[in-house]
Amino acid sequence: MKKIDNYKYDNKDYLGKGSFGKVYKGIMIDRNKEVAIKIMNMSQFQDKSMLISLETEITVMKQFRHEHIVELIDVFGDDKYTYMIIELCDGDLRKYIKQKGGVLQEAEALGVLRQFMSGCQEMIKKGYIHRDIKPENVLYKDNCFKIADFGFATKADTSSNVKIFRQSVGTPLYMAPQLLERHSYTAKSDIWSIGIMAYEMVYGKQPWPCRDIPSYALNIKIQPLKFPVDIRVSDEYQDFIKQCLKKEEKDRISWENLFNHVILNQIERNYNLENRLDQECQRILAQIQKIVQNKGLDVFDQFQKYDQDSGGSLDFQEFFSFLIQLDPRLTGKEIKLLFDKMDINQDKSIGYEEFKRFFFDYDYVKEDFAERIIIDLREIIRANKLKVEEIFQKYDKDQMGDLDFEEFSLMIKEIAKDIKEEDIQAIFDKFDTNNDRNINIDEFKDKLIVKNDYQKNKIKDDLIQNFIKELRRIVFENKVEVELIFKNFAKSMREEMNQIEFSKLCSVIDRRLKPYEREQIFKYLNLNDRDGITFDEFSQIFK
């Protein structure tokens, strides 16, 4: 046992490394009370900024006596060492979440969040921001959660939006975009970190994929915030996260409004979306999201393009055209199902806010690890304008025209250095579609080159719209009854016009239409995906 002043500790009771020093479990001798002893070797403080940070941590911690802030009990030292005696805790939030299986139920996460925010409220009241909020800096003792480690804390005016800080400090995964991009920032930077932590507690992962810091910053910039749809989290909890994770500081919630957020005070919570979306809708949305993600499409631009009157919403035909150009495999029945689910206010149109809520706010794609690495590879290729053939040749060491497992592993390890062998095998199997234990150039390109169907889909969409336009013109100019046209062609089933009958109608309207083009128009109008087009479906053209 080593004795220092009124405290003693044993080297075997080492707890870990804190900011600036090692931490041991010790005893306060006169009270026989367990404490944490942080020991700092001052010879290692060569950098003036390190000394300033240590002084800051001590100064800040001395000001707090709060249930949800770790207590600084004592501080003393000499020329060689500085000792900080700190309240002993059981562990940090990262450890706590891990013990719970890597994710917390919302009710438990709320309990942690409310205690943590109580500590934040005291911190803000005294005029400080933390600047390194993360699970490792939230400690717990007997299920009481406390803010710890104030090495990067600083005085701040939390009521002002004036950008006053430039120093980039903290932990990158929890840094606001302004810090990642080394721009000036305000006291709202901590609010972003709180949002990341709140998301991580209930979903067990970060909101944006992170291969490295530059790609992480880019992903935040270009990818919308999404919530996994298969984890039950209330609208209010999600709103708390959304308000914290506004990318622009001017849009981010203020500290005052954050402390008054309904989630910190309300008991009842709503779970609306999961009651609206069945498994089939989730499957369709996952299919579309995957295409959008793989092709790097700007869905908002596409939405605006099909909003022909710029009214901020799509009627069914506009919505159909919009989705078909994203994924031609969708059937009329699938699109109708999605339209009805998304039309929350039942006004027969999908407003952008309705669409955004369903499409952008939730993540329906249940990606496995292998798929994530493949997407990262595509991002690297697209961002750096690399040629897939040249990458293949670089790793085809024996120049045999294919990549064996060893050659493929070298490439994957440049993307994910600590990847396990079994994970590489899973990725290899995704590429090796013919199961010959080698990846040829065609298999390689098939996974990494995204086929751009946009132009093809645009032609198809124009074809459908031109047909409808011409049919409407003929009917309106000649004052022909729509029902009469339908009955003249729908002869076999009377209630429906089958594909052969519809093809004859197409020939009357435009003889140049090829058989496959007539089939595409039939599919567009056949909303219920039956054997034929009903009169109701047909008459929609003329409304």
C-alpha cells in the first residue's frame, strides 16, 4: 500500500487512464471511505495547453456539488506529482450499456438521460460547456449517473448564437459538424454530442457510418438522420434526437428549450409510425432506400421534379412516376399500398413532410457487416474517381485474372484494418457469386459499379406520360365517353381490361408503340396488380 497525505492505494487497484493521468481505487484513511485517486506525473506536462487543461478541470470541478456531477473531493501535489481525489464510481455508461447487451430499452435510456441532463443544467447554470460529452465521460454509482472529466470544459454564453470558439477539442465520433470541419462554433456543440449519445443508447450504434474521420464528416453532410424501424422508440424520444442533431447550429435546439423538452418531463409517449407500417411496406421502403444509397441519388431533387405544380406534394400518378424511375421493379399494387400508408392526412396526395417522415427519418435496410464494407468501397471509388479495373489489377498479384482470398483480404484490410478473418470471408462470399473460390473481374465490377438506370427510367416515364397525354387529348377533343371506350375494349371479363385488350387500345392511340412498351403502360395503370385494369383505374387517367 502506498500512502499519500490522508489517502492510500495499491498498484493492483488500477482503474484505468483518465485525462492526463492514471486512476487507482484508494481509501480516505480518516473516514475509511473508498475514493478514486488520479495521479499525474508533472514531467509529462511539457505542453502548456496540457497544463491549462488540467488547471481548467480542477477549477471547474471545484465549483460543483451536485448529485449528477462527479465530485472532486480533494486536490494537492508537489513539483513531481499532482493528485486529484475524486468520488469513486462503479463504471462508465459505455460499460453499463455493454452489460445490458449493447442497447438500452427506451425507459431505461430516458432514466439515464434525465439524470445526465440534470447535471448539464447545473453546468450550464454556472456558465460552462463540457466539450467532450460521450458515454465514457458519464459515470454511474448505484444507478446514479454523473458527468465526469472536465478537461476540455470552458466558460460559455449559452444564450448567444455568436460563434466564439475555434479550438477543435473532444472525441471525433461525438463532435458536431462544425468541429469536424474545423469551423467556429457556439455553446450548442455539446447539444450535438448529447443527441449522438441519446441515439446510441437506444439503437446500439452511431447515426452515421464511420470508416475514418473525413468519411464520417462527409456522411453527416450528405446523409439524412435515420432511425432503425425495427427498434421501438417513441416519437418524442426521436424528436429529442432530431432537435439535437440539426446540422446547422442556427437550426439546433437551444439549451433552454432542450431542458424543457417534453421527453424530460412527460410520462406518456407515442409510437405512431410502427402502427402504420406493416412488414410489406417496410420491405418496399428498404428496397428503395438501398437503391438510393447505392446510386447516391438526391431523392429530394427527384421529388421536386415530379411535383409538377410545385405545390409541395405528389398526387398518385406523380408518386407512381417518381417511384417507378427509382425502382422499375415495383408493381402498381406495391406503390398503391405505400401511397395509402404515407397519405397520413388522407388528402389523396403525399406532401414532402409526409414523405420525409417515412422515407428519410427511418432506416429500413437491415444491412449486414459485409454489405456495409461493400458500400464503403463504393464510396471510396466514387469520391476518389477511381477505376474499378485498376483496383482489381493492383491486388491481382499473380496476374491470373482473378482475386483469391489472400489477395482480396489485402484490399479489405486497407479499408477496415482490424477486421476479423470470418468477416472477410463473409464479404468474399458476397463477391464470389459463382462459388469457385475466386473473384473474377465481372464479379468484382458487378458489386462495385452501380448501374445507372436513371436515363432508361426517364425514357420509360416519358413514354407513359406521352401515351396518357395523347389518350386524354383524343377523348376530350372528340367528347368521347370514357366508359364507352373501356367497354369497347374490355370484352373478355367486362369488369376489367386484360393485357391483350389493352394492347389493342394502345395500337389505336399510337401504332409505333412496341409490345414491351405497351406492357410497361399496362403495368403503370394496373394499380392492384390483377389480371386486368378496372374501370376505376382506367378512369383515373382523365381526372
